[in-house]
Amino acid sequence: MAGISEPKARLSVWAIFLGAAVDFAATMFGGALLGALFDAGPPVLLPFGLAMTVLGGSVAGAIARRRSVAHGLGVGVISTIVGIVLRAWSSEPTPLWFDLSAYGLTIPAGVAGGWLSRRLGGEQGLDETDQPRLYPSMRQALWLLLVTIIGTNGSLLASGFLMSTAERSGGPLLP
């Protein structure tokens, strides 16, 4: 009928929570293992945690088999919230650059996982003609990766500059 459109596929809360659980469990277990075996610090733990968020976003997208990127976004949001809550309860000090980078990159990592799930596994409800032209294309994804790397390095340099300035002045970083 004219004027009546098919309803959009809904998000699977179950898939999002399972993806976030995979992210949390893999990050906690793997981070503890890396810390115990190799005495790994923040420069190693940050990329590992982000890779586990990519894994969680991919799991959510694969379970849902529809709107994979949105499911990956959900995993990134939940993982960011969990990270902020755990950081507030933790008494272990971490560098400012680590916290800022982790909070800023967790949601894009979840989205990347959802995108990978969509790109590698496809989605239900898409025609075969739509499958090869999924958004974003590989070229767009590489540009997005390049911008993310430049942005991350810029934030690391800025936070390092702030930390060194605070250490030289002998005062606190924030009033």
C-alpha cells in the first residue's frame, strides 16, 4: 500500500548485553593475564582493551544479524559507562592520557566491531545487491582509521604536555 512503510528492525538488547559481557570478561581476564605475565602497563592495556571492545561489538552484531553497527554502538556505550563506574571505584592511579583515550575511543571501537560484523558476516534483510556496498566502504573505513589515529595521537600529545607542565610547576593538574 502507498504511504505504509515497513517498520525498521529493532535493536536486540540481549545481543548488546552479550557483546558488552564478552568485552568486559575478555578485557578483565586478558588484562589481568597481561599484567601478571608481562607486567604490562597502560600503553599495552589500552589497545588490548579497545581490541576487546571491537570483539564485543562484533559479537553483538553477529548475534543480532541486523543493524550491526547500531549494536556495536550499544556495546561501546555500555562499555564506556562500565569503565567510568569502575574507574570511580578504583583506587589504582592511571595516567590522565589513559583515561581520556579509553573513554574517547571505546565507543568508536564498539562501532568498528559492529561494522566488521556487518562487513564480514552480512545482515539479514538486505538484498544481495546491497551486500557488497555496505557503508562505510573500505576506503572510508581507512580514512576513518587514519583520522582516529591522528586524533588519538594528538590527544596523547596534548595530555602529555599538560602532565609535564603540571609536574614542572609542582601544582595540581586541575584546580
